[in-house]
Amino acid sequence: MGGLAAASVAAAAGIRTLIVEKNPVAGGYLSSFKRGGYLFDSTIDCIAGAGEGGLIYKLLELTGVRDKIEFVSIEPVRLTIFPDLQVPVDGSAAAYEDRLKGLFPHETVGIDALFKLMERTFMALMLTMELSSLTGGGFASGAASGMLRLQNISYGDFLRDYVHDGRLIAVLSDRCPFIGLPPSKVSALAMITLIMSYFHFGAYRPKGGTQRLADVLVDGIKNKGGTVITGAAAKRILLNGTKAVGVLLENGAEYRSKYVISGCDYYQTFHGLIGGEYGASAESVIETVGVSTSFFIVYAGITRLVSPAASSIGFFPSYDIDKTFAGTLVPATDSITGITIATVEDPGRAPNGGHTVVVHEMADGEKFAIDRQTVAETALRKAGRILSTGIEKNPRIVETAVPSTLTRYTGNRAGAAFGWRQTPGYREKLSPHGIDNLFMAGHWDDMGGGVLAAAYSGLRAANRILQREGLPID
């Protein structure tokens, strides 16, 4: 998404733009695939920013392809299930806040204060990101001291400043698996950004699968004169001293360019495609910051399913999310589980009234070594209990993905789902690489993980180039 966003902006501005993609289609984690008439999204649950006024909507407008894709709105955004409590996450922040006050009336004052601060923080962050995208400055340039503080404390500590009921803290931490860290270890700013982005920009899925978004963006880039080469892996980023001057492909083709944007893994960029002192530096940064968790994923085509209450479900076996996280990087009967049933809003993804059920659990990409079949059966049995139906008894199609699968298709080190580990202060550890005219775009930049953050990263990379070229920035 980072590379597609950058190319969309650059091509629309009249810059001669080339995308080089190793896979048969562009998109990375936006990919979808079909099995036996069932259409599955490989990794994405839902996307923020696809509604009118959102960044992804604007990118599609910018390249003249907005009418080529349809999005379906997700409501509720999520259904969070605990042992004795189910909490729908409303698409409206006000509605969700009222829901929480109804469930936890003794925390009303704290909930009010918490949501007011998250709203102020998010608006300040959006302004900072827009200014960063327009000026080419760093992520935190011009940021208020309060926002910097939230960047450097844990989400758990932030919540405890306002609310005290352990069950409420757990409910408010239900999106931590979207970043792959427990409340005690994830940056408060990262979590606030993720939570509020869905309230402000909505939760959507492209009708017909997330690959549709990538394909339509590619069409838009071509419409604006850009070139897209697929099935051709990059072998080397070419340097002249400390300046990026082009790219050499595995097939021997060489392209010279004034600027290079890397949308792939940080380690792959600096160790694999550049090497030398930059490779050694990449090793150091990886060791210092760390990479995010990965996922074990089961894709099941179901012939019959009792109508679920939501298409995005998060299951937590305990209110002690930190404790559960500590043992959940190996899928088990009592681990945190996510379930996506995209056919609830988009029934055309399955034949004959069936459903696609995607079960995903966090996994340690460095250490994952479990029999796929055994874990898939465990995951399906657990999903059947969560959904109160025996889906494991009637799946027609079952595929699995492990961290190494994610690495094979995307190059992400250890199958990292979100790029860097977004711990407090992680951005401060990302030192400049020192290569002129080379930019990063995607979740290995400093904007964070997720589709919308990657799109903002691509926007910033492209706008830095526009600024250097003296071109107007919209």
C-alpha cells in the first residue's frame, strides 16, 4: 500500500513513475486468493480511510479510478468477546462511548475524559501527519509535547490514568492484537491512532476482496502514465556514492532514476538490496527496535453457518490481556483469536449462500515451528465454539498460512504483520539511513502499521519528491 500510494501521487503529479513488483500482482498484504469458489483476503480484516474524504478515497479520486471499486461499510467495526461479556464496537465514537458508560457506569467520568483526550490527540496527530506529508519533515515535527509523551508511554499506563476497572481496561485494549503487542508494551500513541482512525474514517472492505484495491490503484497509476512491472524482483538498489540512482532487477534489466522509493522490508532494503555498511546498520536497527509479531491464519470455506453477529470478531479467554499475550504467540485452545467473515457484508465471496471464515492468531515469526494441520484443527474448533456452531465439521476448503508464508510472498522479516514493534519511543530509535534520494514507504517507515498508516507513509514519500522537484503539492 505504501508503494502504491506513493506511485499514485507521483504519477498524478506528472512524474515519470515505475513500479517494480516481484509477485504476479501488486499489493503485498492487500492480496486475495480463490479456492473452490471461495474468495479470501490473505491478511487484511478491514481498512480505514476508504470512505469519502479519507486518504484512500482521495488516492482513487486523484488517479481517476474511484468509480471502478465499491467498498462495503463494516458495522459494528468489531465484536469483542470475553468469557462473560460481549461488546460491539460501534462505528461512531460517541455511540461506543455511550455503550461503555452503560456497561461501566461507575467509570463514566474517566471514560468521558479518556475519549476527549483521544479525540484531541488524534486531531493533533492528523495535523502533524498532514504537515509532515506536505513539508517532508519527520513524523513528530511540530508535535505537541502531550503527543510526544503518549508516544513514549505504554497504552496500559495511559488507560490507567483515566479508568480503573480491569474489565474496562481489557475492553479498551481489544485492538492490541491489530498491532501485536499487549497494553503494557505498545505505544499509547500507536493504539490511539489505530482506534480513532476507524471512528473518523470508517471501517471498510473492498467488494470482491482487498486485491481489488491494489488492482484499481495500479489501473490509476497507469492512467496517469505510470509503468508497472510485475513478476520481476529487484536485485539491487543502485548507488552513486551515497545517492540512489536506480534499480537492477533479477532478470538483468536496469532502470536509472532520480529517486527510489522502497516499499519492502527494512532489512531486505538495506541488507539485501544495498548491503555493505548499510546492511550492517540495518542489522543494528532491527536488533534495537525489533520487528512485530506475525500470524498463523486458517482460511475455511463453510457451506452453512448460523448468521454471525458481526463480520469481525475478537475473542479473549481472559480479562488479563497482558498475561494472555505472554503465552499466545503459539496458537492454543486458550489463546487470543480473531475471526473475519467477510461474506456477512459481501456474500458474493462464497457460492450457494456459504461463508468465508478466516481465523487468525498472533505468532512469533522467529520461533514458529508447529504442525499446520494440528493447529488448523485447533483453531477451527475454537472458532466453532466462539461462533456457537460446529464449523469445523463442515468446511469445504481449508488453507493455512504461517509466518514463513508471509515472508515468502512479501519479504517481511519473520512474517512481520506490522513492520516495527511499536513500543514506546520506537520512532526515536529509527536513525536516518543517510542515502540521498532513497525513501521508505509502508509499515517499515515511522508512520506505524496498517493499511492507512502505510498509505500516509507513501503520501509523504511522494510529496518529498514533489517538493524537491518544485511541483505543487495538493
